[in-house]
Amino acid sequence: MRIQSSHRGDDLRPAIVAALVAIASIAGILFDDFGPSSASQDSGTARMIAAAAVSRAGAIETPSERFVSPPPPV
């Protein structure tokens, strides 16, 4: 019985490593999405990517909000 109880920590090692990898991956994804160099969702790039995905799927994109041009600079 003493031999089995001494190897209990070895059984948890793969689970601990997998949990650490998952946490690091989630942190990396969140930093990439919301980090300082992330582009705004209102940028032209985001609209272009969305339009390409919709067109690839064979659907028609209708904007949910009416486009209003920004006021001229003062």
C-alpha cells in the first residue's frame, strides 16, 4: 500500500501540465484580441473580413446600422 501512495503525484502531473498550457493559451488569445496593438472592430479591415466571409458562404450582407459619415474636422 505504501508504494501506491508514493506515486500518486505522478498521476496528476499530465493534468497539471495540460491545465497550465490551457491557461497560457487562453491568456495569449485574450492578449491578442484585447492587447494594445489590436485593431478596432469598427476598422475597415474588420468589415472587409466580414464581407469576405459572408460572400464566401454565399449569403448577402445587410448592415444592421445605417452608415453615417463622420463630421468634418473643425
